[in-house]
Amino acid sequence: MGPIEGVYLAIAVIFGFIGLVRGYSKELGNTVVIMYVIAVLGFLDDQVLDDLFAQIGSSIFGIDEATLNLFLFLCYTVVFVGIVFATYQGKTFDYGGQQRKGCLGVGLSLVVGLINGYLVAGTLWYYADKFKYPLALFQMPLTTTGDTMVSYLPQNVFDSNPVYWALPATALLLLKIWK
């Protein structure tokens, strides 16, 4: 067990290395999908899924709050990780063209990979925080740094308004279409 921010940063760095290997033109395609998934899960989050699962869990099965939080955390995590895995495994939008050579190409690939790492690790941390850290994998309570970083998670940056994640994803998608 250790601080969650260490795991968060490790995941972001791993995605940065993946970005270096794959190149920014392929990573941007994954960025689009990840942003749309964040937006869709954000739309369904409080309005539909939480209420539905809470009613099913508590009224039908008599599940207590801690078990319900674990169940919701696992549902969101499995869906999100499954979609991210599928985008990295299968075909994705490729922005094509010639990759920039030299430091500019390497820098762009690293930055886009780190952005994807921020989106993936931040979303996982967001759901862990939202559902009160149902798995005892991390040192609790959060450190001062961890408390500060929670306010900069992707869903917290825009006050949980998923439209703000759909807008840049749509802009990137339009760049692909107009290219």
C-alpha cells in the first residue's frame, strides 16, 4: 500500500512511453475515444446509472452502502478500462501523414501520450474517490499532495460537466475529417 498519487503518476508515465512508441498521430485517435468515453460516462453517471444501481442494489438485494460503492466502482472501472483497452488493441483514428522527425515529433508523441495517461489514470482515480476508495489498495487518508491533485482530475476540472470533454474530442474528430 502506498499513496495513490504515486500509482497515478506511474500510469501517466507509462502512457507517455506508449505515446513515444506509437507516435502522436495514432495517440490522438485514442485521445478522441477516451474523451468521448469520459463524456458519455459523465452524462450517465449521476442521472442514470448511480440511481439505477442504487435502487437495484439496496431495494432488491439489500446491499449495504460499502458493497454498493464497490459494485459501482467496479462497473465504471471495467467499462472504462475495457473501452480504453479496445482502442489501444484495435483500429483507431489515425491522423496519418508523416510523423515529425527529431525533437518535435518525439515531444509531440510524449505530450499526447501523457495527456492520455492523465485522462486514463485521472478517470480511474476519480471513480475511486467518488466511491470512497472501496478497495483497500492505497494508503488512506490521502496525503496533502493527493488531496490537492483530486481537484485536478479530469472530471473535476470541468465541475463534472461532460459537455466540456465532448467539445475537444469533437474538434479533434473534425480535424481528422477535414484533413
